[in-house]
Amino acid sequence: MDDSEDNNAFRHGSRALSAQQRAVVGKMDSSLRKTINYRERCRMHDLNAALDELREVIPYAHGSTVRKLSKIATLLLAKNHIIMQNKAIEELRSTIDQLQTRLNNEKTATSGSKCPESPELSSAT
């Protein structure tokens, strides 16, 4: 085998493959490629279905005249929505803490002082 044949030969490891061996390897490569393509197609279908479900639950204008959000726009809008929800939760927690503190302070102030007896109770006896 001269240099040009050696350079053009389909190589496997350090030895050249025969035409029959190349055909077998080609069929295996084709089958493997089809399997890989099928898995990738399924993965993309799953990803697109998940993004469609996400578009349904995040707040944005839905309608026949509104274009569908792109993948990146959907993810960015969802991220911003989550951030806003977290801020709202933090504000509510802070408000609850303030109200609980105020309630505890009022309980402490009223329990420390003796309230006069209610007129209704004193007339009943």
C-alpha cells in the first residue's frame, strides 16, 4: 500500500479496514446515529412540552394575536416571576412579624395592668 492509499484508507486503530469491514462499521455508525438522533428528538420534544406548560402558568398576555414567547424569553419571564414572588413572600413575612410583635406588646401591656371590673359583671352580683 503506497502513501496515497494509506492516507485515503478508512483507518481503525493502526490498521486499514477492508471494504467489507468498512461497510459493517458504516452500518453500525448509521444505526448508532439514528439512535442518537431519535433520543435527541425525544429530548427536544420533552423540552418544548415543558416550556409550553411553563408558558401556561407564568403571567403574560395570552391570546390568538400574541406571539408565543421564545424559549429564552419564557425562562427569563419565569425567573423574574419567581423573584417577584419571593420578594412578596418576604414582605408578607415581615408584615406578619411586625403584627405579631405588636400583638405581643399589647398583650404584655394589658396583662400587666388590672382592668376594672366590667359594669355588667358588677351589677350581676
